[in-house]
Amino acid sequence: MEPIFTNATEILILLFLIITFLQSGYDKIADWNGNVSWLKGHFAETPLKNMVPMLVAVILVTEIIAGVLCAIGIYQLYATGISTFAMYGAILSCVVLLMLLFGQRVAKDYDGARTIAIYFIPAIFLVFLLQG
């Protein structure tokens, strides 16, 4: 059977993560000042208030790397059936989402944290699928 059909679920979730993280990274780059300004207000009453630009940079780099690893993972799955890069992308995606969840919880933005949890479900499911 064709690798694209054999790994259809994994490839679709990888595409979901690529869209999520590369778009998010692009948005941070395209409107860096706007994002940092909004997040400074969001974290104004938290211990993270003085670290916002550095934390946004860390999130940005991690999101871009996760998206690229997922893209390489799709190619590797299709070309060879091996899932090494897909697993790297899936795990790093989960790490990014956990970092974002931590920030939302610290800011007491429980609706935002709930949204992050929704993204975490397919990401962790992908890790599960790629383990076996």
C-alpha cells in the first residue's frame, strides 16, 4: 500500500501541526511589536512580566523548528516509511504547547489554557501513533 495511505492519520496530524506552528511563527515575525506589546499586558501581573520579549523569541524559534521537523517528517514518512523526524516534530510540538499552557495558566487565562489543551490532544495522539 502507498505510504501516504498507510500513514494517512500521521500525515494529516503533521499537516495540522505544520499549519498551526508555521502560521503562528509567521504571525509573530510579521507583527513582532504588536505581539510583544499585547503579551506584556497579558503577563503584566505575573512573574513573567519582565521576560516577555525573550519568551516570545523562545516560543517563536521552537514553533518554527517544530513546524519544519513536521514537514521533514511528512517527506521522510512518504519517501521511506521511517518516522524519526515526524516523532521529533510531534514531541517538540507537545513541548511548545506545554510552554504555552504554562504561560496561560500563570496569566490565569483559563479559556486560553483550554484552547491550548485542544491543540495538545492531536499532538500527543501523534506521539502515541508514532511510537508503535
